[in-house]
Amino acid sequence: MKKIKCTSPDLRFSILTGKTKILIGKTQRVSSNSSTELLFSRVYKLEIPCDRNVRARKVESRKEKKSLKFGDPVRAKMSDVTDSSDSDDSDESNENDDLIAYLEDELDVSSSNSSSDDEAESRNELEGFSRTKKRKFESTDEIEGSTSEGTMEQKLVPSVNVDVCIHPGSFGGMCICCGKTLDGESGLAFGFVHKGLRLHDEEVSRLCNDMTKLLCRQKLYLVLDLDHTLLNSTSLSRLSKEEMPIITQKSYLEGSLFKLEHIQMVTKLRPFVRTFLKEASEIFDMCIYTLGDRNYSLEMAKLLDPQREYFNANSNVISRDDGTQNRKKHLGVVLEKESAILILDDTKHVWPKHKDNLILMRRYLFFNSSCEHFGYKCKSLAELQIDESEADGALAKMLEVLKHIHYNFYKEDPVDRDVRQVLSSLRSEILSGCVIVLSRALRRDLPTLKKIAKKLGATCLNKLEPHVTHVVANSVGNRESKWALKEKKFLVNPQWIEEANFFWQKQLEENFSVEEKN
């Protein structure tokens, strides 16, 4: 027994196929025994109250009407006037029937094994759907006492309120609310929920501007990149000769290195990633957002989260096939308020409109092919048979940063808080008090380094002055370096600024000394 129910204006949309239940509304989790699994709850994830007493009130109304026929014929007549509106729903019900037929074809699952209880519940739901009314009548006159039936008919002047659907989104070309066939394709595509689902800009804005669910659970939202942030992948054919042994001799990589024959790839998880996800999930709702294709992103999600505790294929795994364009990322498809979102990514330029939400990650380059791609002429971690530290690596440090940001966000009233302001404030404390001169010999790197240093709270000068604390240079032979050595100022290489930016902490100067070039 398949049953489909559309209720307006609550925007609650549920599909029940056998024991499969998909909700737009209150439910966030989907359990399904069908081959096709849709998760609309990710779209309408707000806990919109659904009036479960509607059918009960209708039953009481019918009972009251039945009893009135034996007691007060005038009130019974009034009830008949209201019920006469049911016949006007036939055109709209035809459109709902079209939506039902379309979605049944999409689901295409059998429910022949459903229990008798499920079938009974299905019949009740379907009956409730058929009784849904889109026209409401309100009496404009208050009836006092009893009078003749003729007099009451003259006094009764019903007003008609017609619910006009604003078509907040579409599925397969039909409105997800009323079932009407819509012309053309408009709005934003949400292919990661289900192919063919689109939401209009106004509806996306409405959903994104509500923080109730996050605030009630004292959480923020974390968007996670995959490649070079949480893991590193390469094709089997691109492994170097020195890397080949790790496929068979991987004792020190047990549980973090995976050979995926069906897609001809090998993937290495970043150290500490599973602990990171577990602890981050306590203070963040999370999603994966990658520019990789859909199949690849789902495979990686399985490796990161085998038990599907954090990531669901049809709810929070977003790929380049799911509405993104021009190899850029945008938060419109995330459906959370931007003032509550943090982004963890190794690439800045893919977030042109959301740099204030971004925390830049140091790239994880385990394989030689990745090193070559980013222009590094050195042996890879795989070739050296070493790895990042579990305790002191990038993800371990980043978890501390995220916890600190979350604490500062919620230590005051969070209702009007903006995580971007918290992010900016904490970032500006990292190099606060440092007065820096960057050597002109840095040339093309100079503007970027200066911009980073200023964001970290440092003061950058163009000339050497007594109150300068640090000189940043690549060699000891230039004028700025010689001055720093003479005046006993800190002389550091550019990585001192870069590491402070990645680890959100001022680094020890002695670890970034400038070496004399031969």
C-alpha cells in the first residue's frame, strides 16, 4: 500500500511506501528498506508543527452534525453550507493526483510485505488526504438564540478564503506543495536530496534565515571539504614506484589506507579524522561539500563514516553535481543561516562569496601525485613512509580551534550573534602586538603575506623603525635581514606567518629561522 500526503500551508510533505517514511517537516532521520531512498527532511528540516488533531476535529465535526439533525436543524443546515465547498476541490485534487502518480513512479518500490496495521494506517492517511480542504468558510454574523430555518439562511453570508499556493519549490516540474505543473525551471537545484528537486529563492532564504534548531541544541554548522582537508586520494595508475609497497605493506597505516578497486583509486584518511568527526559532531551539525563528482563523494563519506552517524547520502553530502556551478562553492545549497556556518577547506578561491566563514586548512598531501599537482618538488609522505601526528597534526589542532570558537559564540546571548565576527575577533588576537616588516625581496608573495599578517592582528610597516619586532625574509643577505640581526630583532621566514594562520597560534620564532643561501 503506497500513500502520499500533501498538506498546505504547513509545507509538510510525507511519502510512505511500505515502511519507508520520508518527511519534509519534523523528521531528520530516514530509515528505509526500499531500493530508492529520498530524504526530503533535509530540505524542510525546520521543526514546523504539524497539527495531528486535524482529522480528529473533522471526526468530531461530523459527529456534531449528525447529532444536530436530531436536535437543531438550523445549525445542521449551516454545517451543510460549509461542507458544500468540498465539490470545488476537484480541479486541485486532479493536480495532487498527478503529483502522487509521479512520485509513485519515482519511488517504484513494492510494499506487498507491509503488515495489516501499516495498511490500515495507510488507508486512514489517504482518507485524511482526500478530505483536505483548500477553501474555508467563515460566518460573518453571530447567531444568537433559535430562529426559523428561512431566517437563518438569509443571515448566513459566508466569506470565502482561497489558499493561494506560492509554489515554494518543485519536484519533477510539479509544485511540492499543491502538485500543480509549473512552467520552466526556476530556483536552486538540490540534486543531493533528489534529482529534480528545486527550491525557489524565497523559500531558500526563509529556510536559511532560521537558526532555531541550532540554537536550541547549542550547535553551529560546519561545512567540510574532502580532498586535502580530510583525506588524500589518487588513482592506482599514478602511484610512484616508491609508493607501490604501501598497498601490500601497510601495517602502520592499518585502518586509514583504502584500495578501492571498483573506482581504481587509493585513499588515505588524514590522521585523527575519525576522532575529529566524533568530537566535532557534539557541537556542530556537519555536511561534506566537495567539487568531486557524486559517486566519489559518496565513496569517501562511507570511508569517513562507516556507520553513517554524521553523513547521509541524501541529506548532507554535496558534490559538484548537486547544484554548484563554475567549480565554485556557495552556501545557498547548505540551507543554514550564514551567520552560524563555519567552513573548513584547503582552497580559498572556491569560496569567493563566503571568505569570512572560511577557516583555511593546511593541505594534506600524502601521495606524490598531489605534491606534483601543487608544485612541490619533494618526496611525498607515502614515499618517506611517515605521516602527520595524530596528537599534534592539523586536525587535532583545528578541533581545539573549533571548540574555542563555539565556546565564544555561546558564552553570550547567541540570538543576534554572528560566527563570522567571532572568527574575525579570535583571528586578530593571534599576532596581536607584533610589528612586522616584510622584505621587498619576497616580491610576489609580499601582498598575500601582508594581508594574512594584518588579519592575524599584526601591524605591518613599510620601513624599518625601532619598535619593529619581526622581519620576515627569505635570506640573510638583504638590507632588512641585516638590520634585524644588527638590532637583535626576530628574523623569520614566511612560513612563520603561514603556520600561525593554519594553526591559529603564534609560532616559536626559532623554528622558522632564515638560513643563509649559498
